[in-house]
Amino acid sequence: MKQDEALKRVHKTASYRIKETVLACTVTVRDVRHEYGRTRFQISPVAGSGETWVDESSLIFPQEKGK
């Protein structure tokens, strides 16, 4: 993902797929960074607390559902 595309997703909501499960939760993207050729997003849950950095592939943004 290009940097300008990633920056457009900051402050947007997405579904976060928890690895090796079918569980997903709604999160808000707080920040984005590119490291070692990968795009990573800092997320926090809409309901609950905490934040973490995740790979782009762990997130499903609303307009991408069904692709």
C-alpha cells in the first residue's frame, strides 16, 4: 500500500481479524507506519481500551468487504 493511501485510513474504523480465529472486532486506526516494506497500523478498539500495531493484512476496511 502506498503511503498516501495508508494515511487516508487514519481515524477510520475497520474490522480487526484476530489471528488463527474467526473472531473480529471493530477498531479505530490511530496511526500508520511503513517498515521493512510493510504497512502497519496502530489500532485501538471502539469499545474497550488499549492499542497495538498490526499488519495491514489483519484489517478489513468497510469498502473492502466482499472483495
